[in-house]
Amino acid sequence: MSEKASIHDSINLMQERLAADGVSSIADRYQGQEKFRCSFCTRGLSCQLCSNGPCRIVPGKVERGACGIDANGMVMRNLVHKANLGLAAYIHHCREAARTLKAAAEGKAPFGIRDEAKLNWLAGVLGVSGKDAREKAAGVADAVLASLTQGAEEESVMVAKFAPESRKKVWRELGIIPGGPAFELVEASARSMTNIDSDYLSLAKLALRLGIASTYGALVPLELMQDILFGTPSPHAANVDLGIIDPDYVNIMPNGHEPFVGAALIEAARRPEVQERARAAGAKGLRIVGSIETGQELLQRYPCDDVFVGLTGNWISQEYALATGGVDLFVMDMNCSLPNLKEFADRYGVTLVSVSRLVNIPGVNVTIDYEPEKAAEQALALVDLAVENFRRRKDRPAVRGLRTQPILTGFSTEAVLGALGGSLEPLLDVIKQGSIRGVAALVSCTSLKNGPHDALNVQVARELIRRDILVLSAGCGNAACQVAGLATPEARELAGDGLKAVCAKLGIPPVLSFGTCTDTGRLVLLVTAVADALGVDPSQLPVAVTAPEYMEQKATIDAFGAVAFGLYTHVSPTPPVTGAPDLVKLLTADVEHLLGGKLAVGDDAGAIADDIAAHIDRKRAGLGL
């Protein structure tokens, strides 16, 4: 490669090792693909849905596909297909969380009720009663499962319970209040087939409806249930980056987006007999090493110690983590395990295990489909595989001494309130005074499309805090900020004078680690609480969303959810929509008049931050601040 693979030194060191070993990395493969990118696909002007295709639209020459669809309809329908996939993934995750909560309530899973206060609150919101915590937990799980499959002609129970009244009024007027997310997904999939719905305005309303269904029907309940099971995040110190991998230990790396198997592994690894099993194989002990969003979920809730040692990084870091030669078991749950990992497993002595019936990649060694009732025994089976792997790889060369970054993590709505003395008033006061200009949620993937790994995520975060804008980070972009050192109290020195003073007073970083991409729901609840405290609609707040390195289908549905919620939503790289000028105008301008939110694009960190700051200043002026 001509430029560095990443802005992180650990990744670049491992890139050099891969080059020396003759193993291709994601950065190498990305560069190889750059020579052959299709301009029609880049602009969204291609379709492969039916046997008359693939079709391409050439403005001024071929204005419609074979079926007759125009550019606006083709591009918007392509976006709906991506949104459908994102919604499907979130529904699956929510259902797994509900199944796990139900099994825990019945005493059949190795998890208890960590946050009974949140259980009691959620049970009250959903109208669930019970004589004890277990009965309430079972009732909550059943209520969530039922809500997932409400008919699309009904109004979602979760939207009714959690969405602001001002938003529901707007959504009803536009006809975009969804029913249950599962049936919304069915209807959207049917509507976006060939020759059914080809009107870009209708499809755009459908995408917004799906975004609301995702946010309230899946993301909000799944994170609330995970809080009940594993504890609501609270601020604590932790460690990130590849240096947390010590080859002298048996290292199990849960990877994906669901914390259930990872949490079961931590519970198992805390047992003395499990640690002794590892030592009997010649290791110093056994450790759980978090990777991408599964690791982030664990990092938010579990303190780092000699069993759970932290987070390696986001999804692009996984190949580099395996290439250290210190990982024994790579445990793949739903989402973001790369299809080519067999080459890394064979080269660097790793056992690959799928723990989700959704996940299967070439060369996977073992499949153990997660079942809540069997989670304890499944965790012990995974331990056995890891120990046996260590016996085979312990004398192989491994990379040692890579960088470790201490951070402060574990922020949530409750944690923010706690840091403010139990009330939103101190936050509102510093916003009113201008010490904090506004708030930006950096909810991002990571991509190589607009520079080295994590470059734009970190640059945008730096530019925002320099302008006195507090950043709440979630998703793979959160790991970018963590590894870059922005999630530390010391990073306040990079902030503007107003934000710097607030951070110093409260002892918090200028970038608050808010968790994973599924914490979009948690962020929506926080913004709702602020709006309620001020007596305004969320669209009136000095708040914005940025995804400087959006990548996949879940990011697509999140963006539509944010716009529907009334928020200015920046995305980079530019989505494949530029071939449809009417649609571009709708998404980046006209929709703001309807919903208060809109999409914005841009790839320059300074310009992105300037635009967000200008938006925030307009909202401040509208509130008389």
C-alpha cells in the first residue's frame, strides 16, 4: 500500500507483519478493488432484481430500466433493500435479547437480573405485573416478543410508549408510524420487489417508517433488556488496542454484535477450575478479549481485570488481531466476521467457532449455535476448544508489546445524569450559557472509502470538540475514538475552552463512550429526555448526528431513523444516490420541512464540523440561546 492502513500505530505494525508474511489484509484488498469500481453502482444507477437485468440508467441516453423504473425510483428502491437488511439484523438481535431475558427469568440461563430498578421501570412502562423480579422479567420478554410481530396496520406499542408526542403527531400526519418491525420488514420487502412500488416518494416514506420501526421496535427494547441482564453502563476505566492480547494466556475473542456468549464466557472464566485448566496447559491463565461491538457491549458493563482485558478495536482490526498469533478462539456471533478468516486462522494458529445459526464462513472449525438455556455449558465447551488450541500454538511466534490505551467508558443516560448530580439541569445550564455549544452523536461504522482506517471518524471528533461540541460516540466509530485516546479525561486539552472547562469540572472526556451501534436507541432516549426537559420537539435541539465512516446496512436504517426523529444527520462517504437528483434534493433539503431532520454529506473533517456547528447555532438561536 502507498499510504498507511490506519491512523493507529498497532494496526500499521501488524500491516507490516502481514506484508512480510505474504498475507493480504482488508486494506490491500480494498486497494485492489479500487481499480474496478463501477460508476453506475457508485451513483446507484444499477439494478439486478430481475432476469431482464442487470439494468443501468444512463442520463440522456437510457432513462429507464427495462421494467420502466426511472433513476429516482431505482436509487431509492436500492436504499430500501439496504434498510431492510439492517432492520432484519436488529430484529434478530432484539429477539435474542428477549429469549435470553426469558430464559434468565426462568432460571435456565447463567445470567441474573443485574438492574432490577430498570426492570421495574420497563415493566411499568409496558404494563407488565408480577410478584417478583423473575415474573416481571418473563412478562417483559413476552411483551417485547409480541411487539416485534404486531401487524403493520397497527401502531407499534413501543413507538406509543417511548416516542415523544410531538414526533408521533408529525409521523401520523405523514403516515409513517410503523407497526411491529417484523411485519414492517415483510411489507417493505414485498413492496421493494420488481414492479410493485417504484415511486421514489412512496419508497422514501417507507424508508423513514422502517427507520422508526428499527429505532423504537428493536433498538430501544434490546438495549433496555441487555441493561436488565448485564447491568446499565456506568463510567469506569478500561483498556483498548491490540496490546491487550498477551500470547502467554489462553485468549478467547468474542466477535460480533451480541453480548450473550461473551458474557457467559466471562462468567465461566472467573471460575477457579477454568483458570486451572488453562494453567495445566502451560498458560498463565485464560482471558476474554473483546472484539468489535460484542466487545464494546462487554466493555460498557464489565470492569477490566485479569479475566476480561478490554477491547482490541472495531471490525477492520479483526484480521490484525488474529495476526498477532496470540488468539486461540475466535467466537463469531451475528455480524461482522470477515469471510476470509480461514487464511488467518491457518497461518496464525486460531480456531474459528460460529455461535450463531446466522454465521457461517468458509473454513469455520466448529459451530455451536447459541441457546440461552445452554449458554453455561456452551461457554465451557468453548473454553475446552481454546485450551486445546493453546497447546498447539503456544510455541509458535507471536507479536508482543503492542500499544494499550487506557480509556474511560460506560456512559449511558443514567450515567450522564449521575455525572450531573442526578438531573439534566447542569447540562442544560452549560448549553444555555454556551460552554457547551451543542451535542453531536458520532454513531459510525469504520470504512476505508475516505482514507485510512478510522481517520475521518477521529478527525471529525477532534474538530467537533474543538468547537465546544460534546461528542457522544457509539459503534465502530466509538472504538476509533477510544483507541485514538479521545475517550480520556486528558483529551479535554484538545477541546475548546468552554467544553474543556466543563470536562475538567465533571472529570469526563470530551468524547463520551456511549457503546455500540445498537445504542442508537439509548441515544434517542437521552435526546428525548433533554427535549422533554426543555418542553420542545427533538428537532428544535442543538443536536446533530454524524457517521463519518458509515459502511453497511444497519447504518442505512439508522440514518433513516435519525432523520425521522428530526435530526440533522451527516454521512460519509456519499451514499450511492447521486444519479437521482430529485431524490438527493428530497433527502438533503425537502425532508427537513416535513420532519425537521435531513441528510448531509461531506468528506472534509473541518467542513463537516463547520456545517454541524452552523446547524447547532441555528437551533440555539431558535431557542433564544
